[in-house]
Amino acid sequence: MSMIVHHAPQSRSTRLLWLLEELGADYRVHYVEIQRRDGQGRTDPANPHPLKQVPAVEVDGQVLIESVLIFLFLTDRHPEAALAPGPADPRRAEYLSWLGLYNNVLETVLTSGPSTGWTETQKTAYGALDQRWRAAIQDGGFILGDFSALDILFGSLLQWFRGAMPAGEPYDSYVQRIGARPALKRAWAKDSPEGHV
């Protein structure tokens, strides 16, 4: 499988590099620029993402976008890494449910943000997700028990948007656990063209 990751440094595509390192996948990084929320950057014509965002993964000439779908696709393509329950696994429904909660609750709440005002529905959904997440990691574990792709998705938001996320335990210890993973350190080394040799 020939794979190209279209990646912008210090963006949400960094967690895709982390996933690929955890999977032991063979891939090449194509660095692109993106328009940042603070007005920095630019639209890069070399970026194949239809909205000129990241991440975008090119596999055998086809482009796949959206983090949750990319994670689902890649973990299914690399079952040997055991980073997600496969289609026949009894925990598949739980895994897919967490992916849905990430996409439809966590990302939605963070992108709307308290400054623009959360709706009552968003507050309720986020509160329920917070309780479920806390229960999963409170005893020093990970979301599905063992480390999985879910910990990269959810944990990366805790690492990079810590001020917008719940404070204190069990999240602080969780961030330390996932932050110590060697694959994350390898991903950070490839995050920018300067660090990638």
C-alpha cells in the first residue's frame, strides 16, 4: 500500500502521524500549508484536500479526509497493530460509538466553544461524555482498557487544547501516560520538515 500523508505542522494532522507510528505503517509525509484560525498561513494549491485542510491521506491514488474516518480506515487496514477492535470483535460497537461521540460531541463542543455559547443540548451531551471518559480512564487505564486509536484521538485534544478541556484528575495522569509513548515522540520528530530527516 502506497500512502502519502498531507500534513501541516502543529495541526490536527499531527495525531495522524502518531497513529501511523503506532501502527508501524509505511508512509511518506507531504508537508503543506493551511490557513490557520489566527489568520496565519495560506491555502496551499498542492494540498489535495477539497477544503485545503488537513489531514488528508492518499492511499493508492485515492484521497481520504476527516480524522475519524481516516482512523477507522487505517486501523482496519492494520489489524496486526491491535489498535482497534475489528469488525468481528464484540467491542466493535463500543469502539464505533466512541468515534461517534468524539466527532459529534467533543469536536462540536470545542469548535463552538464557551465564548460563542453552548446550547443546553451540547452541555448535556458534553457532561455525559465527560462522565463516561472519566470512568474509562480513572484507574490508570485507557478508553477501551488497553491503549487504542481512541486514546490518540481523545488524548490529542487533551494535550493540545488543555485549557479548554476538563482540569485535574483523572485527565492529568492520562495525558502523562499517553505523552510518554515512543510513537508520539517519533511523530513529533516528523511534525515539521526541519525535524524530519
